[in-house]
Amino acid sequence: MEQRISLITLGVHDLAASTAFYEALGWQRSMRQAEGVSFFQCGGMAFALWPWTSLAADAGVSPERSGAGGFALAYNTRTREEVDAVLAEVAALGAEIVKPAVEAFWGGYSGYFRDLDGHLWEVAWNPGFALDAAGAVTLPD
């Protein structure tokens, strides 16, 4: 198996509302002709929103869930100040700020929000993770 992630799919309760949330953040949908799913190109990978019950059925798992889900998505910023701006923007769109941004033990600055379906997102500025012009992170050796 090659080391890569090609697509992240989030199970959502209301596809239209969740799609509108991400579009309001300035994200551009791709493949608009696809029915029952919303796709977004995110650099070299894709991001999808799909009704939670459809995702659970496709995976053959129970649609019941609770807690943090064992993962968080992350959005890295170019500056410390951008962290606060992004958290304010998502809060204005109905996201829940679960941890306001604070100085992080690893030398950066970050906070967390839950999107409309409760998925955790970290918004972080990490001085050790350079972002290129397209926003791709470059991990140090």
C-alpha cells in the first residue's frame, strides 16, 4: 500500500446544510452532477460529504455513534492570527467552538471546532509546518 490518503468522507445528517456550511467558507464544489453526495477538491486529495446513514450502510456498520469518533481533521494556517479569524468565521456559520485557540505545548497556536455534524476540526498555526503557495503542508525531516 502506498503512503497516501486520497479521499476523506464525512457522514452528515443534512447534506444540503453541511454543503452550504463548507461553501460559505469559500470551498468550491466539484462534480456538482453527483447526486446525494458533495465533493470538494482539496489540493492533491478530495473531501466528500455523504449522508451518515448512507455511509454506514455502505460500510456495513451501525449508524449509531458517539464521542469524538477517534479522529480530528486539521486546517493549518499561514499565520497565528489566521487561526482566530477562521474560528470566528466557522462560529458565525453555526459551528461549535469546543476549544478556543491557545498557545500549544508544541510551539504553535491552535483551537478546535465541531462542524454542523459534530466532526472535530483543529485550526492550527504551526511554525514548523511550512505551507506552499497551494496550501500543502511540508513536514520537516
